[in-house]
Amino acid sequence: MRKKLTSLLAGAALAALSATQVFAEDLVIFWAEWDPANFLQELVNEYEAETGVSVTVETTPWSDFQTKAFTEFNARGSAYDMIVGDSQWLGAASEGGHYVDLTEFFNEHKLGEVMAPATVKYYAEYPGNSGKFWAVPAEGDAVGWSYRKDWFEDPKEMAAFKAKYGYDLAPPKTWKELTDIAEFFHRPDENRYGIAIYTDNSYDAMVMGVENAIFSYGAELGNFETYEVEGYINSDASVAALENYKKLYSFTPPGWAKTFFVENNQAITENLAAMSMNYFAFFPALLNEATNPNAKNTGFFANPAGPTGAQHAALGGQGISIVSYSKNQEESMKFLEWFIKDETQKRWAELGGYTASAKVLESEEFRKATPYNEAFYQTMFKVKDFWAVPEFAELLTAANQRLYPYIVGNEGTAKETLDALAGDWKKTFKKYGRTK
Amino acid sequence: MTAKIYTRLDANSAAAAKGFSDLSIRNLFIIPTIAFLIIFNVFPLLYSLGYSFTDFRASTNAPANFVGLRNYRELLTDPFIWRNFTITAKYVIISVTGQVIVGFGLAMLLNREFPLKGLVTTLLLLPMMLSMAVVGLFWKLLYDPSFGIINYFLGLGKFEWLADPNVALYAIALTDIWMWSPFVMLLSLAGLSAVPKHLYEAAEIDRASSLYTFFRITLPLVAPILMIAIIFRTMEAFKTFDLAYILSSQPNAELIAIRLYKMAFLEWQTGMSSAFAYIVLIMVVAITNIYVKYLNKVKER
């Protein structure tokens, strides 16, 4: 009896030991709750099959992704080994010591050449041009547009459009054309509206929407090296861009005052708008007939050029970083080594992830794979981003507080709005000692 | 009646029957409660008071620097913060007034015998039993300009309840009134049923008008309990977060609790938001004190 008990105990101890062994190799990646996170889970399942190390992608809704991630960082928690963090977090997370410095890893694997240049600049490097890297570009993303092909290709509409504006109705090449088309299709009596844009001011949605206009108008948010903003964010080009964005707001469906990716895809699926702004990451849902009854009639185009011919788009997407408090840093490094391999990146793209790998992006195969991949490929080489300094959230709040009342509430002028915003940003940069 | 201080365990009490001594009651119940309060309430409160004088940011590893009253000065001179306070004051006034009128009105209607009174009262109480977040989500659908049922029934076409900057705050207040009027109703009903019937009989004999009866008998006698309802609702309305956060993102409807949340957990300005929380705390305490003073006066009458 006693022997039996001893062997039973030994067995239990062994089981417990091996259980902790397995547990130690488990890697947890934290990301927001959306389709790409599911694609990533599929991808990492293949890593487990190859190496035996299991990787779990843990998610939380977008609205509290930042709060939850930073709460864990602030508590120096080891719940997550890696995190697919927003590009704006780089400053806060690197200066706060939450991310592991990946500069050596980056140089060793020549990631500066492997990944598309814009993704390296915005997802990985902080401070700008410092040569210090904190993340591996994982999910490339930018703002693009979807449109109703059937509305655009209707001969009656085409004739009416040509008669009114003097040129052919086609996916817009410039912001002027975009605005014309929005105006043309805006028919509240028919329950049909011109355009769907971002207006949600609770985090970064509306600001990114406006950025698309500002960047394509050839304007900048500021000087990312000297932190000067006067003459950048409130330049004439910037003012004209904001005026245009506000004009677009007048062609949106009713109640379009707190809208982000969900509403903007609904604008297409529910036959509300002719064109809709959204991140490329949300376009797969528009091609799926189960989620979009108009899937066959949905087309895509890149953010159009501004009056000077400049053409840019607001950056979305994330890089993958190793959390400093993780107990599995070495194992995580090994995972990243696997993740950056060409074949992994190719597989990642096949599963629905938006790879940042330059080689995959440039391949014919990728560009022809979906109706929006070509637009995505073009866009990823001309993206620009918001400030990535640790105090980015304060800059974002100021932008929301100034832009929203002008765009949605009809208060003041574009010039007044942007002058005030420049003042707010100057104050913030001064407070944190970035300018004198 | 003067309060009697028990220094010894009452021999007839249930505790005595079970054999609890004063000492064991203190050790079992009072000390843990006080310890809990100190650890989870008093300590964080004092700790955050300390933070409110620093530039601490929880998102960085940088040490906190003492900045004196700078946070308070910056907050109190920030026009956006003042706008948040004005909006909140407006919201509290609209929403509490609405709840008192609707709730007290319902209580007056219910304060009589009629068939299925119990069922009707229970049904009327349902809104306040729902979760704030759920109420926010389905009122968002009800208000929707394209398919919302409210515009459909009122024939308002595409009226934008939540997207119109001038209407959003009223729309949120309306939802709050819908949700919390039953609470005022419940307390008022308790007050109304406690009014002695003979007073009404006397008034009837004197041929007092119904208005006179209401203002001279009903209202003064229900006032103390109604005041308690108002205190509770004011404090709650002052710190409304979930309902407003879900319903609208209009800057004209940004209540202080929402601004505070953003400052603390999106911007991670821990020092600044601690100072902000203290300003709010002082205001709530001051307002509650005014009410309590008034309540005591009403009781004395």
C-alpha cells in the first residue's frame, strides 16, 4: 500500500513538473480583437507544429487595447511575452522600458532591407532616425477606400456625372474628384449618401481620417525631429485639407458623428454610401458574401492625391515587440526569427495577414491575390503616421478637442481650429521639454 | 431619544445567545472592516493625494517629481476642463429634475388602490435593474436616425439625437431619466404611504383644495425622503460615465468622469488626473453637504 502511495505521489510530482515545463515554453502574444489576430493564431499554430512551443494570441476589444496593455506594463506584469502594439506606442513603451531593445536583432537580420521602408520607420524605430529598433513590422496597414462598382458603372449615373462635372465617373484620382463624386451620389431623399468617413473622437479614428487629407494635401503634422508645429499643422495646405474633410462630412449618412471601421464597412454593406474610408485590414470582410451582400459590386482604391499631386495615407498596423517583463524572452526571440523568414511572411499573407515584407509585397502573386492588394501595395510605400512620442495620447486629445467641434459641430473656421491646435501641441511639447 | 452606548453585550441579544462577546464581535467584524477600509479606501486616497502634487505618469518608469500646485493650477485654468464642468452641471440639473418630476408623478399615481397595482409597480421598476452599459447600447439603437424606433413613432424623420451637438446631452439625460425615475418613484412611494390618512381627512373636512393639500400636507411630509433620493441621484449623475461614454462622443456631452478616465487611462497623466479626481471629490462633498444641511432643516420643520 505504502509503495503504491509513493509511486502515485512520484507520478503526480512528475506530471506537475512536466506541466510546468510545458507552461514555461508557452508564449502569449497580446493583440486587439479583430480578424488579423485570428489569422495570426492560425499562423502560430504552424510554429507549434514545427517546434512544439505553443503560442497563444490573446485579444481584447480595440477600445481598451491600449489601456489593458499599459496597465500590464505599468504593473511590470509578465502575462504577455510579446505584444503587437500600435505604432504610436513606441515612444511611451520604449522610454518606459516596457519593450526589449531589438536593434541588434534588427541589424543582424538586416530587417531594414527585408521589410518595406515605411513600416520600418513607423512600426519599429524610435526616436525617428535614431537607428534604434523596438519592434518587428508585423501587420502592415493603412487607410484605403472601398466603393460601389455598380453605382459607379451604371450608364445613367455615368452620363449624368459627365454632364455635371465634365469628366468621366471613375474611382477618384484626386481629392477634388473624391469630393465631386461624394456630392454627386449624396441623395438623402433616396436614402443614398455620398461618402463614409471616420468621425469617432474617442481615440485616434477621426484624427487618422483627417490625416489622409492633410498628408495628401502635402502638409505635415509638424517637424518630427525638432517638434516644431507652427507653420506645419496650421499651414495653408493643412487648412485647405481640413476644409475638404469637413465638406466630405456634409455628404455622409445621417448620424455619422461617431463612426469608425464598423460603421464604415456598414455604409457599404447596407447600401448607404457610394464610397467608404477604411483600413485595408477590414477589406476582407467586404469581399466575403456572407458579410457583404454587395461583395461582387465592391471595388477598392488607394487614398487619392491632393492638389499638388502629393499622395499619402494614414498608417495603421502594428509591429511585434517583446515585453521586458516576459520570462520567456529568449524563446520569444526564437519565435521572431521564425516569423521574419520569407516563407513565414508569405504564409502570413496567404492567411490574410498584411505582411510588411518588401519581397512578398512586391511579388506579382501577392498583388494579384485580391482586388485590394494592389492598392495596399501602392499605399504601403507612401504612408505617414501620427506622433509616436510618449505623450502622443495628450496630442491626440488636443486634436480631438479641436477638430471634432469644427468638423461635426460646425464651430469656427479651419484656420482657427488648426491655429488653436498648433498652440495646444506647442504647449505640450514645451511641457515635456522637447522644445524651449 | 438619546442614543444609549452599549459597553457590554446586551444579555437578550442574538449575539449573546450565540455566545459572542463584545471583544469577539470587535475582532471578527469591526477590525476587518476598518482594516479593509484603510487598505482599500483611505490608503489609496492619501496616496493619490500625494500623486496629485507630482508629474507622475504610470506608463513610464520615470520617478515622480514634486510640482507643487501646478496640476491644480493647470486644471483650473484649462477652458476645456471648465467646459466639462459646465456640461456636467447642466446634465445633473436636467437629469435629476426630470427624475424627480417623473418619479414623484408616478408615485402619486401609484399611491392608490387599483387592480394589478403590484405588477404595474414591478414593471415600472425594471429600467433601474438593467445594467448601464446595456441601457446605453440599446438606447443608441432606439435613437438611431436611420432605423431607430423613436424617430419612427414621433415622426421625426432623420432627426439626429446623438450626432447633433446641441441635442446629444439632452438625449443622454433623457435616457438617464428613463432609467432612474423608478428609483425616485420607489422612495417617494415609501414616503407617500407613510403620510397619516387622518391629515387628508381633516383637509377634506376643511374643504381644502387638492393643490393646497399637495403643497401643505403631501410635499412637506414626503420632502425628507425625497431629499435623500435627490442626494443619491445627484451624486450618481455627477459621476455618470458608462451611459454617456457609450451613447455619444460629442465634446458637448463629455462629462467630467469621461474626461477623467481619458486623462488617467488613455493619456496616463497619473499626477494630473489624481489632482482632477480631488477637485471632483471636493465638489461632490460640498454639494452633498449643502443637501444634507437642507435635509436636516426639512426634518426639523
